[in-house]
Amino acid sequence: MGSALTRVFEATEEANRQAILDALGGVATGPMLDIGPHKGEFSERVAKRLGITDVHGIELMPEHVDEAASRGITVTLGDVDEGLPFADGQFGVVLANQIIEHVRRTDQFLTEIRRVLRPGGIACVSTNNLGSWHNVISLALGYQPMPMHVSDEVILGNPKNPADGTAHEDAGRTHLRLFTAKALVDLAAHHGLRTVEMKTVGYYPLPPRLAARAVKMDRRHGAFTVALFTPDGP
């Protein structure tokens, strides 16, 4: 059962990545900033899809910087809780895939995204949806929702989670804040980012094809939120 769920989780994460590619295609142009590019594989896919050659990243983990740089990304080692070390209006597209849940200073995070976006630019923020049914049901059973971490060292609190009892791969994997889709949209609006598009992707424990049908009927409770924002006003 655990391995089957793991396969569904991995397939859903790929469905989330594909949803980002589809959402950005045709509406976003460079230069591009990827916040938390990790090893740069997905940054490379997005840049290729959008035809962008000027790609920057800010990465917390020193061990990932060289590999991301080897993919042609100009990578800055840094902590987004300290701000984004880039100029006002420098980017046409900002990507933050599975990052905001790791961030402590989320108000500053969204303010900084707006600052570095040029007028008419697009920010794509994707994150776990706190309101997804698998989180709601976990709480109803008295279990810790799977994306809600209570330790910097080990994943605990939900025996239905295939990763329960295992160590985090690195400190950057711990989740500090989770959002419902509405909370993400509302906080972005508070910091001057207007919603262009918002959808959810995945519907645990369903595999992606069935999940795609389910989320069309009930988008509020999908596994991941994918939202596009643009700076509001001048």
C-alpha cells in the first residue's frame, strides 16, 4: 500500500509541474527567476517551454547551486527570508514551486515577488493545499496532515503517510506554513498581486487521470494549488 501511495504522490507532483508549464505557456516571458530551483531540472523545463534564455535562481542549499548552475542558471546562494537580492522590476516571470510553505516571512516573500516583477509580469506560486480532502480527513482521524511538519528532523504523526518515521532529506524540506487556496489568493492581494488564474491539481489518493476529473468537479479540495499573479496597479 505504501509503495502504491508513493507512486500516486510522485505522479501527482509531476501533474503539478505540468499544470505550471501549461499555465505559464503563452502568458509569461523572460527574464525568469526561479525561487528555490533545487538542482535546476524543472527550471530548465520551464525556460525551454517559454523560450527563455536569461534564467536566474536563488537557492538555500549550497550543495544544489553548482548543479543548477551547470544547467545555465545564474544561481545566487541565499535565504529568501532575508529578501530577494535582485533589482526592482528585473523579471518578467517569477516561479515559486513548492517554496512558500517553507518560508517563515511570507508577507515579505510576496512583497518581494511583486517588487522584482516588471509591470505586466507573471508570478506562479504553487503549494500544498491545506484544504485538500486528504488533509481534512487526516485531521478527522486525529492524524497529522501529511504536508504539515512538526519536526526539522523527522516526519511524524500520520501512520498512513508512506514517509512517516523517515528523516527529512534536508532542512529545506520542512514545511512552516500551509495555505488554503483562498488564503494564498487573499494574502497575495494584500501585497499587491492580482490573481490571473487559480486552480488545484491532484486529488489524493486518486491517480492523475481520475484526479483530473475529480478536481474539475471539486477544485477547492485538490492536492496542490497553482496560482498566477500579476502586479496590481502601476
